[in-house]
Amino acid sequence: MYFCHTKKTTYGKLVPMNLLLITQDFPPKTGGIETYSFELAKRFRTNVKKFGVIAPSHSQAMDSNLPFEVFRVPVKDSLLPFVAPMALLDVIGKSRFDTVLHAQWQTVIASVFTRKMIGYPKKIYVAAHARELLIEPFAGQGGAISKQLHKFRKKLLSQVDGFFPVSRYTAGLLENEGVSQEKIQIVKNGTDPHFFSKKDTEALSKELKVENKKVILSICRLVSRKGMDLVLHALNEIVSRNPNVVYLVGGSGPDSFRLKRLCDTLNLQDHVKFLGRIPEEELPYYYSLADVFVMPAKSDPPDVEGFGIVFLEANACKTPVIGSKSGGIPDAIVDGETGLLVDENDAEQLAMAIWKLITNDELSHQMGEAGRKRILSEINWDTSAQKILAVMR
């Protein structure tokens, strides 16, 4: 028995397609691909004839409340590619899913194997985010093994019917793997503008004691590549001109201690608040409180920012954003319209960009409004799901 599952009735206008999503990253775990998989799953479920998900086993409790069928494979997420072929063969043998979307390329072998065995699925699609295409697990163990892995991956990807990279950067990674442009359809990440919207922040402002201050915000996993150290160096320059500025840092991670020590070294204790992990239901209030959201991520392959959903979340709350010209971030931010892009590792340029927004209320307001308008019209999870389904049809 490879899985256990729960089932809810499907409703809505249906596309005559039996669609299965296979993902290594799915709630209750949290993260970018987890959000991608879950948000699309909710929308696929209301638009296709039959829908289900194969995911690693982390928690059965949440599945009973989901409005779609979930097949949990009792393994760690990193091991799913090894057992997915047999699990998929079992699921498709019973349910005849004709189309499979893989959230990562590593599990594609399951669909290729099953299609050769029983002729299903008829169509195989793969999403692409970035890191999974840059990982070199055998890079330090000799070039021969690494070359074989690349050869295997190219052969596997050649049997896929279509790809959905989340940014132009990620599309380029696929082309480097030999995927033809004809098979690539860029579908950017989205956000939920109903959940992320402008909120009344008077109570939160009093709670954090930031009334009448300019607020800079970052929310991310605290790892070095996210660039929080650059923000601290930029802040050091900013408060020398205007001490009425506070920097809120939401999130946790292994870089937390180093950042706090840097904060002390720069004598910024009175201007920085480390908030730890912020509950999801409170995120719109923090985004709404901020005068500017900042995440100047750095490229540290295989760790790169494939897109940056947080920029969309902030924009949806009418907050302008600043990010680096790194990875897929330029697809998340329309430079000069919904926010500003700066060079990687340039604290001086970052300080100028932050200063530009916190000292120009009219410009800040315009960018925040433009960001919200863009979210509503073209870059939300509803439009992402519809673009993917349009290709699959």
C-alpha cells in the first residue's frame, strides 16, 4: 500500500481532463513551491473533471479538510522520486488520470515509466522554479558521474510534452538543458489578492511602537543569500540622515545570529526589530504597515531566487518593493512601476533606492497602487492556473 487518501466532491465549470499533480513540496510544509503547488491545486480542482495530488506523507490530519483527493506516499520529500513510479502506477491504474503535472522534474520518471507500461498518462507536463535545475549532487565526486546525471536529465526531459517555468530566468535554465522553446510556456507565480490586501494597521503600529516612523520590511527565511546583511548596511547609511526609520525583519533561519551580531556592530539596535516567524494570517497587516518591502537576494547556485512570491504579496497590499537583479526577481518586479531593482551586493545602491521611496510619498503611493493593479489584472493564482490549463487543453 503506497498511499492513503481522502476525497471531496468536485464542483464548478469542468474541463474534460483528469489531472494529477505530483509534488515533493506540499502543505503542511511551508515554502515557495509548497505555496505554488497548493494554490494551483485549489484552482485546478474546480476547473477539471477529476483532480488529485501525489505528495510525501507529512500530515494526514489536514487532508480530510481538503476539497480534492490526496495520495500520500509515506516517505521524505527527497525520496519521492524513487518510489513515485510504483505509486503512480497504482493510482493511474485505478483512476486513469490522463494528464500529469510535476511540480519538479525529479519525479518525471514516474510518468515516463507509467506511460510506457500502460499508456497513461497521455500528457506529461513539468513546472520549473530554479534550484532543482541547478543542483549538482555529484559535483565534488568526479566529472563522470555529473555528466551521466546531465545526460539522464536531458533524456528524461525530452519525453515531457510541455514545461511551465515561473520566470524568464528559469526558462533559460530549461533551454540550457536542451528543451526547445516550443515546449516552454512561462507562467509566472501568483498570489491571492483577496487574502493579501491593504489592512488597517493602527493596532499593529502601536503594538510594535513604530507610530510616525518610516517602516522598512523584510519577510523571508533568514539565510545569507536573501541579502538581509545588505539591508542592514544600507540602513546604517539611511539612519545617519533620518533616525526616524525602523527595519522590521520577519522570519527565522540559520543566519539569524550573524544578522543580530551585525546589527549590534553597526549600532542599529534602536532601529531594527527581529520578529521571528510571522503567522500567515498576520502577514497582510505587516505588508500594509510597511512603507517599503525589501529583499535584495543574491545568487549562490544552486540557491537562487527563481521568482520571489513575497514581492507579489507586498504589492497586493499596495506596498512598493525593492529587489535585486538576481534570478527571476525581475519578473516579479516591474522596475520603476511596482518597485525598484538594484544590482546584487550593492549596499550603496540599495540605500539610495530605499531612501528614494521613504522620502517620496507620492512615488511610493503610485508604485503601491500600480503593484496592486498588476496583481488583480495579470499576476495572481487564478490567472496562473488558467494559463496552465489553457496549454494543457
